[in-house]
Amino acid sequence: MCLGLPPPAALAGGGCVLAVAGLLLLSWRRRWTRILAGALACAAAGASVAGIRVAGLLAGPVPELAGQSVVAELVVTGDPERGEPRVRGSALARAVVTVPARLVSVTSGRRTYAVRSPVIVRAYGPGWSDLVPSTRVRVSGRLDPGRPERGVVATLTPRGPVAVVAGPSRVQELAGRLRSGLRGAVGELPPDVRGLVPALVVGDTSGMPADLVEDFRTAGLSHVTAVSGFNVAVVFGVALLAARWCGLTRTAPLVGAAAIAGFVLLARPQPSVLRAAAMGLLTVVALLTGRRKQAVSALCVAVLVLLLADPWLARSYGFALSVLATCGILLLAPRWRAALARRLPGPLADGIAVPAAAEVACAPVVAMLSAHVSLVAIPANLLAAPAVAPATIFGLLATLAAPIHHGAAELLGRLAGLAARWIVTVARHAAALPGAAVSWPGGVTGAVTLAGVLLVVLLLAPYALRHRAVTALTVALVAVWAVRPVLPDGWPPRGWVAVACDVGQGDALVLAAGEGVGIVVDTGPDPRAVDRCLRDLGVRRVPLILLTHFHADHVEGLPGVLRGRHVGEIEVGLVPEPRGEVRRVERWARAAGVPVTRAAIGEQRRIGDLSWRVLWPARVIRGEGSVPNNASLVVLAERAGVRMLLTGDLETAAQRALLQQEPTLRADVLKVPHHGSAFQDPRLTWTVQPRLALIPVGRDNPYGHPAPSTLVLLRATGARVLRTDTDGEIAVVGSAGRLGVVTRSTSKRRARRRRFPGPPITVAAEGCRTVPGTWNAGF
């Protein structure tokens, strides 16, 4: 809190707290007063140091230069992080690269200042993502005010190319070569495994697919993908064993310390890595010596020293999770292990007690950040734990062998990949279980509530375990609460024909082709969202994926469809633009072993009782509108007598051309072109005469979709308009004579009947009756 206060206020607060501590010691001389006074003295020291450090940040000339154009020399202090493109699906899309750096020289006008100020660079140009820490660069740009409470005095936005003034130090260059060697050693492995091994070894998660990261989070395995005390414990333990095997018994601790120092250099000596080294050493010492009380005291001293050295760690959730996990292992794990060892073998008792203690200690903070509680974290950690150490050890050996012999490094990388493959399998299957994670209030309220619940459970557990009836009742209540989210909620509705998935600002539609079989038309921008949609529909086999065009909001979700399903073929349109997305689709398809074919105009196909025909593009339209949009595949599908026109992102010029080609085109359901943008040809809408118009669109999207003029046009034709941003997932049900709709909010995961005001129509959902003045949707 003191980091966000003005420095004088922080210093004054620290002085007041120190005075209170002194009064306590003078007034009472009991044990609890000494403990409280010591805690207050530590808090006073932290507040004072925070005020002094923030004052030091604000003392230089950099804050006064905010808002000005400058020429800056920087020393990169951390790995660049690549973010999301500012414009998704565009050939001009550029991803922001965030680079932590230290400003050493800044020139404004004719004056040059020598400084040492931490800044953040937010760059969109080339060259930034390849920078190695300790590299010195020069760039011109604009300085904006920073966040002193987060240890950043300014933000620099470059306006020109980056010029390297001096290369990285030898140590950082060697570390970069070793990290690159590790990536090369696992380069031939499957994408999931190839991305996980560097994350296990040095915390490099840049190669992990987004859906795999989400599965790790759902399964409660995110901690294995970051440099943590466990990594340090593995390195320390292996070094000790090697030293003792070589006969260096007395000097084994020094060998272990040297191994940790080397690992810190390899993983980059950033605050998070240094903190993990400190926590890992404490955990190893506690487990090896069995001195739990001394280890807790040492932990408190280490936390205090780290916070005094870097006050901004107090705002780091990673630091909080690391400390909590270490506390759980030191305080809870020994007792739980002793209780379990009465009925289980020692190694199995350790394997259950340690991850369970860490998960319980970290659960309130995790719930605060993610607004959910994982129900599979403990069993997933128990299953994955045996493979983490081998993957880390073989990965480290592959890293060290890469500069010496590439073949040996590849062999060691494959051994690491075997262990990592098991971890991936555990994460995938655990995250796919129904009710793997349940919703929980986020923020401070959720954290405090969960902490209270866990405290009550820990206090009552010994009593409950002594009484079988109480234990049985508790287990039953927990089981009912855990299964509640996965009980049938009416989804998918019986007789569904098509579903518009809620995937944000993008298209993803599923056409029913039999029990557990579906045709997917576009995949949206998010693999997690489309995978969830297909999983909830029970679709296990996808004979065909139709990608109407290659914009990111239609194809970036492809890995989510390919994951865990049998996919027969991917069919694409005529225009391979933008090239970046085309290459990504080809790479994903090649990794999954799925052929990519090009659609033929007039092509007619059938799977079960679902049939469809490709109507467009008969030609490529250039010079009016977006070429890829106008070249979108247009498909007329039919099932149970329901005709559905799926139009991709077709714009006005292509709509006119399609109408000239198909002058009598009719459909019951229209997937409105281009998310309901204003680029609509009214003649096409009036010709099709849809009874139902579906608009896949994202909430609060920056494009203004759907346009008010488009909504007016659709309603003027008598169509009932449904949108994924307001209605959630939309299922078309029934048949041509008894057409209906069931919608489901993806946040509440509950299907519901919808009634829309308007004139009476002759369409009703199965099991519903038409009421004058309303339109019945749902069962």
C-alpha cells in the first residue's frame, strides 16, 4: 500500500508504526507483545524503504520529461514479451512487444541527462522481440508517465527503428545460446511438448499454445510452467547426488550452491528467479533436515530481506503464491504426511501431502485472480508430479549438451519430451473433465471467503475424521456441490440443427451431422471458446472444417477444434490471404495430420441427413471492399428441412454478385454477413427472406457491430434477430415446419426459453405453442 502513497506519507506512516511498536514493548513485556512489536517493526521498515525507493524513482529528470519526444539509450533488463496484435486478422496486424529496460541516457532538445531509471518499452516495430537482456540500444520515441507504485518511472513508445549500441554481456549471451539450444533440441517434438519442455526447465512459456496454457490453469498445473522453488530443488538435489557419487561429501553443499547459481544465470537473474532460488533452498533445507520451526523462521527472514531489497515484490502475485506454497509445505505437509503414512506407503504419502498443502495454501489467491476453484488440482498434481523432475533434469542436460553435440542434445530432449508428454496428457484430460473448475467470487471478497472456508475445514477435519458418520456426510455434501455444475442443464437441446457458438468477436458455427458428429464452419478467434462449445455439444468427430476465409477471427480457434477430436478434412476458400494466418493454419493442420483442400464452387456433399452446397466465390472481387471478405465461402446447408445460408464476411460487392448468380436464393436461417456490419445489400436480405437471423458478434467490440441499419433491415424483412453478444450460444432446433431456438448464456451455462416481442408468426419450437404477439424460442 505504501508504494502507492507519496514518499513523505509512506515515511510518516513507517515512523508512526515504529512508535507504536516501541510503546508496546515499554507497556507490556509479554511474549505476544514482543511478537506483535517485532511484526510492527518489520512493517515500519518496509514502509520506510518503500517511501525511500519511490522517492528515488521520482527524484530524477525523467518524470519531468513525460509527454516529450526524446532520444533514449536503454539497457534491456528482461526478456521481451510479445502481446496481442492491435488489429486482429489484418495483414497489417502488429503485435505489441513489452520490454523491461533501464534508462541510462535521455536527450531532450539539446540537453542530455545521465540517469538510471527503470522504464517499460512498448514497441510495435521489428527487432525488439529478439533482444537479449543486458543489450544496450538507442531509440527515439515518446516518454509517458509510468507507474512508480509498480517500479516503473516512465513508459517509452518508440517512433523509429531500434539501434543496438552494445551487445549483451558474455554471461547473458551464453545463457541465450543455451536457451536457444534447448529449443532446438526439442524442435522436432509435437507442438504441446515442444512448448512445455522449455517452460519446465527455464520458465520460457513463449512456445506453449494458448489452449494448453488454459488447460494447465484449469488443472491447477500452472506452477510447473514457471521457474519456482521446485526447479531449484531439483537442481540442488541432483547436484548433491552427483557430488556425493563423486566422493565430494563435505563439499556437496558448495556444489549445490554453485549449481543453483548456474541455474539462476540460465533462467536469467530476474527478481522472480532470485526469489524462487531463495524459496527453493529453504524448502530443500527444511525437507532434508526436518527442522520445520527453524525453516519457518528462515522463511520469514528471507521474505523480509527480499521485500526490503525489492519492495515491489509486495505487489507481485507470483511472490505471494511462492511464499504461500512454501508455508503450506513447511506447516501443513509434515502433519498430513504423517497422518497418511499410517495407511499409505511413504512416497505416496509425500506425493499427496506436498501438492495438497501447496494447493490449499495458494487457493485463496488463485481464486482471487481467476474467479474459479479447480476441483482436479490435487489429483492432477499427484499424477503429473512424477514426470516433472525427469522432464526438468533431461531438459537441463539437453540444454548443457546443445553447444557440445547436437545429436546428444536431441536424444536428451526426446527423453525430456517423453516425460513432458505425460504432463500434457494429464493436463488435457483433467481440464476436459466435467466440472474440472467451478465458479467462485473473484477479487478480495472471494479470497477472504475461501480462506475462511478452508480455515474452518482445517479446524474441523480432525473431529470429522474421528466420526465416520460426520465424515460420510461431509464427503456427500462436497460431492453434491462438486457435481452440481455438471448436471444436465438442457444443453444441447434435443433435435438441434445448428449452433452459433459464443466465441467473442468472430464466427464459429456447428452443423449437426449425427450423434457426436458435427461440421464446423469457422472456428472463431479463441481455441478455448470453440473447444468448450464443441465439448458442451458432445461433438467428438468432425468430418469437415470449413474455413470461409483466413482472417484471424475465423481461423485462430482451429487448435481448439483439432484438440482431442477426429477431424477428417479442412476445406478453405480461394484467396490465401493474409499469408501469416495461412501459414498458421497449414502448420496446425500438418501437426494434427489433417489434409487441407480447396473448396470447389457448386460442390455438393452429404453426411448423414446433413447436406450442403458451396455457392461462392465464383470469382475474386478486387477494388471494392476487402478481398478476403468478398472471397468468403458461402454455403447453403440443409438438415431436417431447415435451409441455412452461411455467408462468412461477405461484403456488398460480393453480395450483389451472389444475388446475380442465385436470383431465387431462399433460406430459413441466415448467418448475417460480416457480424452484422453496415456493408449489406438489402436486396440479398429481401430475397433470402430468413425467418431467423444469427449474428455472431463480440461484446463491446470496437467496430460497432452489429450496425443499427443492419438490425433495422433484418427486422423489416420479418426476421427474428439473435446475437451471441446478448443471447449467448444459439441453437436452431426442430424442422422447417416447427422451427425454434434455444439460447444459453455462456456465463451461467443454462439453457432458457426466450420470448421476443413482435407480430405473431407460424413458427414455434417443438413442445411450444404460438402465442399472439410473441415468438416462442426454446422447449
